[in-house]
Amino acid sequence: MEAPRDVSAPPADAVTETSGLSSRVIAAGSGTGTPEAADTVTVHYSGWTTDGKLFDSSVKRGQPASFPLSGVIKGWTEGLQLMVEGEKRRFWIPEDLAYGKGGGGRPGAKLVFDVELLKIQSMPKAPADVAAPPADAETSASGLASKILIAGAGSRHPKASDTVEVHYSGWTTDGELFDSSVVRGEPIKFPLGQVIPGWTEGVQLMVEGEKRRFWIPGKLAYGDNPGPGIPAGMLVFEVELLGIS
């Protein structure tokens, strides 16, 4: 792959941010929204040192890369937030926004990337009422609170002995997302009697196609002092019931 003609330095028509990141749009995109740092993006890219040496390329491998935008070099985190889906942009990323002096097989100094933004996978945003159930939520005798977000087209409710298929996202009451089948892009199936009590009770209230928000107290979730890596106290889930079997 040939290096860009302007690989050694940003041209006059490049835009330079206050951070020192420079970029130029090579091909306009068809999207309308830009990603946020918390989102996952899918891109094709090629990277060169300023002397024109290609050091990495998803294009050459024939396989695009997907990653959380906050988990890469600072120049990418900042730069891709300027882009829309379908856009291709060239970046000149200064050393302090790239790999620094390099090492461990990573190049140092200023780097140049051509990046094509193929897809934005937005992280589910915490509900505005994540801290506590609102006044219009229904609360059962167990303390489980819920609110219908989208009515379902089905008529049958699952039983605890049934297997259900759902898409879901879960937050702590301070708005931290801790799990999401939506982010993974794959719904989950499970026997309804083998999950936390709040799910076993709550999903039985639903019909196929319904989407509901649950506020599950700690006693119906993982408790108030669970093991390491397990969220404690009240948890908030948005659940879409896709199927019952």
C-alpha cells in the first residue's frame, strides 16, 4: 500500500484541533451522528510513520476492526468523534496522542492514519430515572418495580418453567452499565426459573415483543454484598422479551 503524498506533514487544508491533532476528510460519509467516547466503532484503517512506512493496516488484512472508542490511543478517541458513518478521514496524530516514544513493537513519534468509519455501536444510555422507580412504575409485593416501555404484540406470559429469549441492558443506580446483550449484538436464552428472583418474577409479567424497565432491589438481585465483580444493591434492567419456549 502506497503512503499518502502528504504523509510527512498535514497539508494547508487540514484542520488542526487544540490538542494538536490534524485531520482532513478524504470521503464524505452518509451518516448523521458522530460516536461518543463510550461507543464501540467498526473501522478500516491503515497507519504509516511520517517517512511513509506502513506499520499496520486492517485493509491489508481484509478484516475491519471493532473496539470501544475510549480504549485506544488518544488521537483515535478524539478524532473518530469528528466522523460520521461512511466517512473516510486522514489523521496526523502527534506523539503525545499516539504511542509516545513507542516500544514493544509500536512506532513512536507522529503517526498518520487513514480511517474509514463503517459502523457506530452506541452504548445503551442510562435511563433518566435510573436512581429510583418513578411515580408511574408498578411495584409488586416483593418490592420489584417495573414500567412498560413498549407494549408487546403477544398474548401469552411465560411461566417460571419456560425458556425465554431476551435482549437486555443492566445498570447500577448511579448509571453505570454493567452488562448488555445489546452491546454484544446477541440475545440470550435461559430457563426463567434459573436466574435472579427479580428476573424470574418480572419477565413473567411480560408478553412477547414487550420491552419493560425493572428496578430490582438487592434481595431480588445479587444481594447487598455480593462477590467481586458482581453489582450490589438495587439494579435497573431494560428487558425486551423476544420469545418464549
